Amino acid sequence: MSDDAHRNGDEPSNAGEGGETLAPGPGMEESWSRAPRTTSEPTPHGLHFTFYGKTDVGLIREHNEDNFMVADLSNAAGPLPREEEVSGVVSDRGIALAVCDGMGGAAAGEVASHMAVDTLFEMLRGDSAPEDRDTFARRLIDSVEEAGARIFLAAKKDRTRRGMGTTATAAGLVDKVLFVGQVGDSRCYILRNGQLSLITKDQSLVNQLIEAGQLTEDEADAFEHSNIILQALGTTEQVAVDLTFVELRRGDRVLLCSDGLSGLVHDAAIQEEMACVGPLPELTDRLIDLANAAGGHDNVTCIVGDFDGDALEPPEEGAVPFYQQYPLPRGNDGRAAAGPALPHVVKSMVPRAKPEQRSAVRELRSDPAGPVSFSWSTAASVLALFGLAAVITIVGAGRRASPTDAPPPPAYAEAEIPVEVKVRAALDSGELYVNGRSYGPLRLDEAILLRLLPGSYHFEAREVDGTQVGKDVLVEPGLPTEVVLIPPTD
């Protein structure tokens, strides 16, 4: 990869379902006008890709429950060869990538992740090329939902596979826009100008606590129940797919990975390898080596890809990709891109211990080979403490679960459901902070829509000139709230 392959560039503005604004982080710019939502034009010529994917069992697990897919959707024969570097030009049907991290014990997790990959390819390819971006985005959501339904039905029919499931992070590229549909905590990153950006949001208990202001990033490393996720394909009949998007720029490098990498290796170490290692096969080997050097307690899967060509705009300095939901309009059936999922499914892995220093790799507790003793009562106590939903607990370092041991999830309480909070500020410019955590830039007369769990929050607007406006607000269950931050008058 050339030295100038990763310059920064603009991204479309941060819009969510129903037209709400989901704020980017500091230094991120908005340019939705550069990327209209729909187009009937075919994918531009000269959009080149190179991909390489690899999965590794790790050092502890007896078998690999991860699966991945790299597919040129114009090829009816199926996904491209595994562990082989492939290059080409994006067709009007698009390309697709997916990482699926299975769970359920024995071979059930492997079955679930394999079923997910097969279903994703079948549904994403479809009978014809997508008409526009919205058609492709809807097809991506449908493919993830269908995969979950098929796995759930298969587990229902076969008692030996009860409780099997898989995470799924599926990315599809059409007309320069990369869409990502996510269920679970496998991740998608983009490297631009040497800076790594996470463009998905983990559907996990620990991430929800961070967003609610009840955990800091540093505390999350030592959080005892970092093994709990809120969704997985196959464990329930329906899932809520988080649909995000990024308009690619020339020289972007993409990474999809299971939490066997992101759960053991810090983003800073991943960024260093992504920026410094050119050949994709060597890069995946280096990333997998980092995970194994951290203990190799989980299967680890990586797909890396480079995008280039005249069809992509050159990146502009100062802007980076960020998490942003795609505002998919409702169809005739009233469906739209799903919002944040309610917690109802968990997975289990070896809990991370708090490192004495923030090293490149995350330090884990000793003796990871044995099953983790993690009871339903412990999980219920933790979730009750933080006012979150009770969840089903799947026990064991290998995500092994006995379907007869786990109690059914209780009904959701109103206090456990996120509430819409609209924030406005009478400032020409500034940055929004909630409980000390940045939620991105503020603009005059533009609202930021957040989804927060009921509770007490401190909202603060900060301007570069030092102006600060703060307000304490109680977010009540089931009651949408509007917060207006107005600086005091002289």
C-alpha cells in the first residue's frame, strides 16, 4: 500500500432512523449532501478491492466455531476461496463480507455460524442487482434476519443443538457506500490516513453501561461480566439489526473481526499493525499472533480489505469515519432499519482481568482453560444493580451452554428500556458531554437524539472559548425527554 493510501476524508452526516441525528465524535465532519441516500446509477467503474480473510482456533479451544465470508455477489458459484487473497472490481451486484462467531457448545456454534454465512450469501446475492442503495440496505437487513430465523428453527427441531447461536457482522458495498449490519459484538473498523475508526457498536452489557455513564473505558477492561452480549442470531426468533454506513474514500482499509481479536487486543495495537503492514496475508497473521500472544483464549477471525480506484473520491484532511445509522425509509410493510436492541441473549468467554498497565494486548486472568463459573443468580444481581434487563447466561469458556440449565428471560420492565432524549443547545458551536463522556459536536438549532436508560444524567455543552452550560436531568421510564442548554446572559 502506498504511503498516501490512508489520508483522511469526509463522511456522510450522522443520521439515524426516522431522521434523527446521531452525533459523531470530536473532529468528525458532516457531509451527507456528498452521498445522497438513493441512486439508480450502477456502481461506478474503477472501484477496486483486494481482500484476505483467515480464522484461527486459538490456543485454548478444541475446535473453531467462527466462520467468515468474502463474496463477489456477481459470482453465483458462492463465496470466494478462503485464506486466499482476491482482487477485482466491484460490480453492480456489489460485494459482501461477514464474520460470524458461533456459540452453543459441541459443534452447535460451528453449525450456527456456517448457516449464517450460507444464508447471508444467498440472500445478499438475490435474483438481480439491487435497484439502489435502499434496496441493497434492506436486502442486508433481511439476510441477517433470515439467518437468525433459520438457525432458531434448526435449533428448535434438533434438541442437541438447543441454545446454539452466532454473532453476525455483515458488510456489503454498493455504489461506494459500505453498509454494515450487526447483531452481537463482532466488529468493523476502517483505517484512514493511519487512524483506526470503529464504525460498529458492540451490543453488549459493558458497552451499554459505558453509554449510560456507569462505567468508564478503563473500568470496562476489568468489568467482571464483559462476557454478556445482548443479541445473537438463533437464540430468539427475531433480532434487531443495527444498520450503519460509511462512504468509502480512496485508500480506505477495512477490518472485520470477531471478539477473539478485539476482546484481547487494544485498538491502538490493531491500528499500528493496520497502518504499518502492507500485504494483507501478513497483516492478518500479525493480528492473529497478537491475539494468541494475549493468551489465545478464543477463536479469532479477521477479514482485511483495501479499496482504491478513480471511482472513489480522495480523502480530505481532518475528517474520519464514525458510527452512524443509516436512515432507511419504511417500506410498504412498515419496516425500517432497526434501532437499539433490547437485551435478551448472552454469550460466555473468559472474563478479562484489569491490567496493571494499558499494554498493547489486554491481560487476562490465569487458568483460562477451565470453564468459567458464572451463575444465573450472579448475572441477575449484576443486571438488577445497574437497572438493566435480566438475561440468559451461557456458561463456559468455550461458550458451552446446557439448554436445560438456562431459565427463560423474564419480561422487560419499563425502566429497562432506553428512552429517547433530544438535546438542543443555544450555541453556535460546541461539544455535548453526558456524564463526562463526549457525544460529539453541537450545532445551533440542530438536535442530537440519544437513547439512554432511565436515570439521572448531567448534560453539558462546552465551547472552544470556554463557555460551558450544564444541566442535571432525570430521564424517566417511557417518557421522551428534551434537554435545552442555554448559556446564561450577562
